[in-house]
Amino acid sequence: MEVKRVTETNNRGLWRSIHRVAASDTISGLIMLGFALAGLLLANIPATAHMFETIAEIHIGIPYTNINLSVGHWAQDGLLTVFFLVVGLDLKQELTTGSLANPKAAAVPMACAVGGMLVPPALFLLTVFLFSSFGPGPVGMDVVATGTAHELADVSQGWAVPMATDIAFSLTVLALFAKGLPGSIRAFLMTLATVDDLLAVIVIALFFSNLNAWYWFLGIVLCAVAWAWLVKRRRVPWVAVAVVGILSWVMMFEAGVHPTLAGVLVGLLTPAREMHGEATLRAERYKDKLQPFSALLALPIFALFATGVHFETISVAMLVSPVVLGIAVGLVVGKPVGIMLTAWLSTHLAGLKLAKGLRVRDLFPAACACGIGFTVSFLIASLAYADTELSGEARFGVLVGSLLSAAIAGVLLSRQARRFREHAAESLIDGDDQTDESDDEYEVVGEDGSVTVSIDKIRSSGKTERKTRS
């Protein structure tokens, strides 16, 4: 009995450690980035390329269905469903009790999410159009890195690739470089990225689905009703819930809708309030339980196979390929331009307001972090292009654009955070002779130790200091 208790204690301790790692934006983001780079290397190093390709192409089927996918596609269509389930649960919580429950307070970041998704496709299409008109090759054709010419219409199918923001990676950059920034900036980024996820799901459903027979959609509706009923019971029958979840995935696949959206559907149908006298919110509790599987299993394996594309040569020519360059420009330039332009228009012309003390220019470093596409952009790249060469270049473009955006955002956030810390230190020194009331202006939030600072107080203290010096 003593050995059993020790084993159970060790298991609980191990699970808590795993949960802490998964809950850390910094660690889980770096793990996923490591797997992405590993996939790129394994697919292109001669000693490992054949083995990696062989593993990725092993097919696994589900008996009595038309589903027979390679390991690489199972990582994309199967494992990634766990990530989208977490997204669905998070969206439901935000819509019910979180930042999206108050549309007035979330109006600016919601508008910025839309603006940030409109400009990147426009820049991508402009880039590939200019290449087809003035670049090498015949007019109306885009010449990629290998020298192959593709029709402009075919290349333009990737317009949606630079639209998405990866919330996990953007928060990782924020956690690494933005210690000391106001919590309102983090809240702005989280709200924007959450709405961005929802819009990306809608784009995938509308533009990258090939609808099949109507009766599969009837099956989806029946699964949705069954899920909604089961997860509202006092004692949730998890075996039945798992069966319904798998069936909804199969129905989505057979209906021609991307099956990962089954995760979003059932997540949004999960209650996000206390039920039956429970102390915690159901959607939030389920999300916390699934987070380790999403952050440490589903996303890293997906990233490994998503970037595991073999290129004949990785050269400078790839960086100036219209596909790679168009996606990189869309992410690095289009995202922050769309967000900042929308923020200015919504606050100066539409009468909407940012969080107290925030100015539009304070959002620029976080807007640059929104250019980190990664997970959903990789998924859209694989859906947009049937041609393996275009799909591979698109995923390489996502990696380049995301890394550039992360580097730029890291530098800008670090400088911005340093300025806020300096102002905070000055205001604390100036307020030493005051009461403890000033201590309320500072609070630690999140596991990354980011500090929420009163921007108004910092700015007022800065103005006072300038007046004193003058």
C-alpha cells in the first residue's frame, strides 16, 4: 500500500510538472519551434531525408470508411483536431465570461483582427501579380525557386496563407521580451489573436472545403446535439463523449469539411459556466486538461511534419520566390499595417476606445508579433496548394515570415518594456514619500512574471519630471 501511495504521488507530481510546462507560453512555444526546425532539417539532410519521407508516407486507414491517410496527414487532420478543440473551448470561454463577453470593451481588438486579416492577402496578391507581370518568365506566369513557371491563378490560391496569427507563438515572444509591459497590451494581443483564430476557422470552412453528400451534414448535426446533451450532465460519460467526438470528426471528413473543425464545433458547444454546484467553469476546466496534449503532443508533431518538406536546394533564390516573398511580406508588413491602420481608424473616426492609458502607437510592437503565422498558416498552406512544390514553398514562406516577425517584435517589445520599466522605477522613486496607495498601481500577472503598470501614472510622472527639469 505504501509503494502504491508513493507511485500515485509521483504520478501526480509528474502530471503537475507536465501541466506547468504546457501552460508556459515560453516553453511550449520554443518546443514547437524546435520541432518545426527539426522537420525542415530531417527532410533535407541526405542521411535522414529518405527515412523521414518513408515514415511520413506510411498510410493508416479506418476500417469501413473511406479514410486512409498518411502519417503526415494524420498529424495535420487528426492530431491538430486536439489543438482546434482547445481553440473552441477557449473561444467559448472568452465569448461567455472572457474578453469577448463585453463587445464594447473588445471592439478595437476585434476590429484590428479583421483589419489584420484583410491587408496580408492584398499584399500577397500584389506581390505575385508584380512577379507575373515584370519578373522572369512569360507574362501571367510566376517563376518559383526551381525555375518552374506556374499560372498566376494557381499561385494566387495561397492568398489566405498569411492571414492567421499564432496565439501560442505571439504570446511566447511577449513572455520572452515584454516583461514589464502593461497587462492591457497583453490583453489586447490575446483578444485580437482569439478573434483571429475564429476568423481563420471561418475562412477554412468557407474556402477550403469540398462539400459532399447532404446526409453527412445530418450526421454532424446529430453528433453536435449528442455532444451538447452529454457534456451538460451532472456526471459526464466520457466514453460516450469520446465516441461522439470521433464520429463528428469522421462525419466532417466525409462531408468534405476539414475535419479539424470538428474540434472547434464541439468546443463551442461545451458549457462555459458553473453547473451542478461545481466550483470551476466546465469549458475552462476541460481546456486545462487538454492543454498538455495540445501544446506538447499535437502541435509539435504537426509542426514536425508541416515543415518536413524536401527541397532540391535551399538557396537565396527561394527567398525571392514570389510565393515565399509574398507570404513573408504579408506576415511581416501586412499584419502590423492592417492592425495599426484599423486601430487608428476605429479610435479616431469610429469613436471606439482603447484600454485606459493606451495609445495607438503603443500597439505597434504587439502588432508586429501578430505576423507570426505558424500553426494555422501551415495548415492553410497545405490546403491551398495541390501542387507539392507550391505547398512546400508556401510553408517555407510561413517559417521565414514568422521568424522575421518574431525577431522584429522581440526587439521592439524589449525596447518598449525597458522604457516602461524605467518609467515605473522613476515613478516609484518619486513616490517614496507617499502612502502605500501607489503600490496598487503594480501587480504581477501571468506565469511569465509580466507586470501590469498604470500607464497614466507613468506618463504623468514623466511630464512632472520634465517640468521640474525645465
